[in-house]
Amino acid sequence: MQFDDQADLDTSQVQDRRGMSGGKVALGGGAVGIVGLIIALLLGVDPSTLGVSDGGGGTAGQTSAGQVQDSCKKGSDANQRQDCRMVAVVNSVQNFWQSEFTRRAGAYQPAETVLFTNQVQTACGAASSAVGPFYCPGDRKAYFDLGFFNELSSRFGAKGGPFAEAYVVAHEYGHHIQNLTGQMKKVGQDRQGANSGSVKLELQADCYAGVWAYAATRTPQASTGRPLITSLTDADIAAGLDAAAAVGDDRIQQQAQGRVNPESWTHGSSAQRQQWFTTGYRTGDMARCDTFG
Ligand SMILES: [Zn+2]
């Protein structure tokens, strides 16, 4: 994945709260400081089984809030730094959905990304890094501790890499799209099991991530008239698919418990997650992402 070196990055789309205290809620006794209203986690893992890695979320040398505003100016920065790459991917994803909503005579409402370390306050409650990336419908923000991307490799066995990370970002913005379209509300309490509304919602978010990937190198930025992402290779797409498989419920359950229990699935199997990303990527058509059938 390569970004247009000359492109301006829009850091107003990303709040950098890294190194800031999460505030009022302390990480106590290994408990995860999260309330139940965050409905769109990437992982189908019971947070209590993950434990809390205090400090584990951050990576060395990455501590002061507001860094992306200081450091991420151009596409060339995104080609060199992980945090700037987050800004660029968020810019690309939102630029695509903006143009797609316009094309469909709808109104896209932007969603900010928040970068944090360890824990963060949200409209959905306090959350720790242990839950993985998530989207909070209450404040319409996507939350990432960049330390998760290390875990994606070390804990979940993904190969990782820039496009694996981009897939995760695009998945969370998929939830934002579902929030805007009203699809999210339709899930109600149907939150567990291979045929649950939750699984359908998650697979649709994967499909939307694929739709963005299809469009990423074809959608010009208004400011430059050129796409922000200049190349996505087959190897990039393979890394995204690999990440999608790594966070499949069956893969995670097999690894954590040594068995697979579809009745407690929340996100879908590895094969399903790959299949729906691929559907989006091959067609570039969000209408094909009808996981609710
Ligand atoms: Zn999700």
C-alpha cells in the first residue's frame, strides 16, 4: 500500500489522545473497564479472558498526545509512520464513503478516529485497550490503541502489515456506515450465535471494508484530484484477508479454548469474514453486502 507522497493529510479527522490518562476510571483488579454499550468490537473475545496489559497498548516512544497533528502532514509521512498511516487510511475511507453517499443522494456524516493508549473515555463508557478496536455509536467515533496491531500478529497470529491495519480501520468505519444507514439498530438483542444479527452486522462491516478497498485507488481526493492511495498490491489484499481470518470466531475459539462453539459466535468464522471482504472487494458495490439476506 502506497500513498501519494504529495497529498495533504487531514489530521482533523483523528484525535490523538495517546499518553493521556483515561481519566476517571481506573483499571482495577485486572478487570476491564468497559460497559456493555460498545457494540461493535472487532473481536469476538470475552474481554475478561484477555486480561489487561497495563501499558501493553502503547509502543515505545509513542507517548505524547497530539503527535499526529505535529507529524502527519503529507502522504509521504504516511508512507513512513504507522500513526500517519492511520490518518491517511481514515482520510481515504471517509473520502470514499463521502463520495459514495453523494452518488447515492445521501448525506455522509464524518466520524472521527481516536487514538489512545491503555484506556479511553467514550460516550459508550470507559474502555481499555484489551477489547481491541471498536466503534461507539453513541459518539460516532472509532477507537484504536495502535498496540492492538502488534497483538494482531503476536496473539492472533496474523501476518500483519499496513493493509492488515487498514482493513481493521475500514471495518470499524463499516460500523459507522451501518450506524448512518440504520442497519445497526436492526440487530437489537440478537447478539450471539452463528446466525445472529451480530454476526451479520460484523460480516457486513467486513464487506464494506472490501468495498472501500476496491475503490481506494480509484477515488480522487477533492484537494488533489488524485487518489490518496496510489497502489494496493495482491500482497496487500492477501494481508487483509489474512487479518480477517485471524479474527474469525472459530479461529479465536480454537486457539483460546481448543474447541469451536458456534452458539457463542459474534463476528463470524474466518472463512465467512474472508468471503464477505472478498465480496465487497470484487464488486465494489455496497448493495452486495446484504449479509442480512
Ligand atoms: Zn466489528
